[in-house]
Amino acid sequence: MNRKITFLIVAIALAAIGFAIYKNKAPSTTSSASASGEYQGQIKVGHLVGICMSPLFLADAKGYFKEEGLDVKLEWIKSPSDQTTALAGGAVQFIHNPFTNTYQADANGANLKIIAGSGEGGLVCIVQPSVGITSLAGLKDKKGLKVGSQRVNTLEMAFYRMLQANGLAYSDFNMVYFPDHFSMLAAFQNKEIDIVTHVEPYATTLIQKSGGIPIGTSLDETVWGKGSPDCVVSAHGDFLSKYPATVEKYIRAILKADAFIKEHKDEAIALLDEKKYYKVDKATLTDALPRQMPGVDLRAGVKAMDTAIADMVKLGYMKAKPENVVDLTILEKVIGK
């Protein structure tokens, strides 16, 4: 009996030693994924619901991510600041968000990178018809109006640049800040604010259904100019360095979507409407999409971003512009192919 027990104990010990040796020699899933540049797992993408998300939504609808072998799940996140928090904490792998928020998060130590564009322009300054003006210059005689905005957002920074170009300042107005797009939309619709800078398709909604008067856009040369971005694609710096192959596939998918929207606009609108990515009717979507075309190729928009970030420094949102936030290396590689 004692011999049997002794034999059993020895056998168990040898098995434990063998398992330990195997465990030490076997590569982990994480390390093998890092070595190949492929992220093993579902890719979560945080997004808002502006027209600037069209490359993301179209890539999802057309199955371009699946064609690249990516398992992508879209995650609606209510505010841009919540997006950057989720990205910094690893809850999502990519976000499509206003570039200003990525810069601020990186300045605060989050190590976020802008790796591609998403949408161009689409930021429209709109006034209530009762204000009685049709241009930004008219604001000089309308000081004291109540202005709706979102702090740090591209919406705010575009409006700030409009004021600067016309010799005006925040102190000339009653600034009211909102936590998200939809509360700001409702405030204008309910005539609780006189002026708002909003993004498509909601700018078109306010113009067509609330009688709003457009007086300026981010594409104006006195603001950021032609080709200037709104939303961009951001990733964590660690993810970018560990999984470049996955990043390349992701960018290739949204570039396909970008091209499809530009070449087949009507079909793209029909598909985006069918999938109900936006909370507007098809007529509004049809009018809004051409006003904020996709812009995944961000290379021409970097100068415009620099202008906005310089303004953020002036406003005290950051002490200085953080370096190396924009990394278009993989984007350029995909475009080059």
C-alpha cells in the first residue's frame, strides 16, 4: 500500500514539473499576437453619430472590416471626453472623434495617437432667424447673445476661430456649454440659445426644420480652410506599436469606404439610411452628407489642426502643443500600396 502511495506522489510531482516546463516554453497569446502585429480579439470602436463617422459606418455596412479579417464592434459613446477615456483605458481599440479631444487627452498623459482622418468640414455656425443677421460680420452688432458650445470640441474651436477672424471674443457673448450634441441640438430647437456651431447632419436639421441661418463653416478660409478635418481616427500609442498589421487592415477598410462614398454617393446614402446609423430622415441625410465628405487621408489637414491646437493653448486648455500626436505612417503605407 505504501509503495502505491509513494508511486502516486512521485507521478503527481513529475506531472507538475512537466507542466511547469511546458508553460514556461509555450508562447503566450499576447506575445505571439505582438510578434505578428495582429490583435487577437474583437476590436471595439468608439464613435459619435455625426456625418464625419461615414467611413466607419459604411465600412461596417459593406462588410469591409470582415473582408480584412477583422471582428469589429461599433460602440456608441455619448461624448468625446468619454471616448478618449475609454481609449486610454483600453475599453476600445479605436475611436472616431474630434481631433481636439485627442490632443487634450494626450497633453494630459494619455499617449493617444491620431492615425487617420474620418470626415472633413461639416461644422456650421447657425443663428436663430430672430437674430437678424446672415454673416459672421453681423455678430459685431449683436454682442451679448447666448451661444451654445461644447468645451474642447472642434465645434468650440471652430467658433472661436470665427470670432477671432472678426475681432470678437468670448467675453462679447454669453457662452453656455453642453455635455453632448443632442442636448445642444435641443436647446437651439427650443430657442434657449441664439447661436450654435453644430455638426452634420444636425446642422442641416436646424437649418431646414428650425429655420436656422448658417453664417459660417469650418471650411471658410478665415477659419480652417478647405480639407480641414473634424473627426479623426485615434488609437492608443501602445496599440499602434504592438499591432501595426491590425491598424493597417483597419485603415484599409475605412479607405475603401471613403472611396465608395465619393464614387457612389446615392448608394452610400441609401445604405447608411437603411442601417439607421443616424437619427435623421433620409432627406436630411441626403442634403447633409455632401457637406461633410469623408476624409480618411488626413495629410492635407494637419496644418488646420495646428491652428486649432494653437488656439487651445491660448485658451488654457493645454500648456503647450504635445509633440508627435499625429502619426500617419501606416496611413501613408496603405495609400502607397
